[in-house]
Amino acid sequence: MAVKIRLARRGRKKAASYDIVVADSRSPRDGRFIEKLGTYNPNTNPASINLDGDRAFYWMMNGAQPTETVRAMLGYRGVLLRRHLQLGVAKGALTQEVADQRFQQWLSDKDAKIEAKKSGLVDTKAEARAAALAAETKVKEARAAALAEKQAAALAAATPAAEAEGSTETAETSAEAAA
């Protein structure tokens, strides 16, 4: 029986999420599986991968073949490196303590990179929001200035007409007073 580690689609239309499963290669994509190892949600940024690394390592050591996408995920989570180091221990190239130390070092570096990416995304989002707010404020101020100019022009146009009417009335009253 050929065993594969692959994705099984879940979720609704245009919002897919996947289960990472161990299944017989002859079973359907979303059909029967042996064990569920975790989930994968590509809709988040960065994509969220929840994976039981120990069980994935167990299945890899027992000959399960991952698909291309799952292989990339296993590499991202360190399962392939752990398998590589364990094969080196089995061959006698290094000791178990050295292999564990290298894996822990890699894992801490990888976690730092992931956190840096997440914080960078949050910072970028905040900067974009601040820039949009500044642009919106600038447009609002420009509209307010244009409206103030328009109102001042209307007031200036109305003021000379009122003065002209007032000067005509003053001329009439002074003419009547003279007569």
C-alpha cells in the first residue's frame, strides 16, 4: 500500500482551507484517510500551517511520500531537515545531541523570521493606513479652501451690489434733502 501525505480540500467555494492528511494513494482526494496531521489555510497572510511535526516525521521515516505542496510545507516547518539529520545519525555521521542542537537552532531562526514577517506586514498595513488618512485629509483641506474661496467670491459679489444700492439710496436722500 503506497502511503501519501497530501492535502484534502475543505471550506466553501472560493475560500478553501485544507487538511494535511496521510492517505492511501488510491483513495480519492477528499475521501478516506489514515490520519489527519494538521491544517493549511492559504487565505491568511502569511498562510497558516498547523502541523503535528512529530507525526509527520513518524510517517516520513516509515516511507510516506509527500506531494509537492506538502513537501514545501514540511520543509517550511522543519520536518524534512529533522528527517535529514536523523538519517545522518543513523549512518553515524553525527550524534543525536548534535542533530537536536542543529534542529533547535534552525527552528529558533525560522520562528524569528516568521515573526519578523508578521510584524513587517502589520507595520506596512499601519503605514498604508496613515498615508491614506493623510491623503484624505489633504483632499478635505483642499475642498474646504475651494469652498471658502467660492463663498468669499459670492460675498464680494454681493457686497458691491449692496453698496451700489446703498449709494443710490444715499444719493436720492441727499437730492431730496437739497430740494
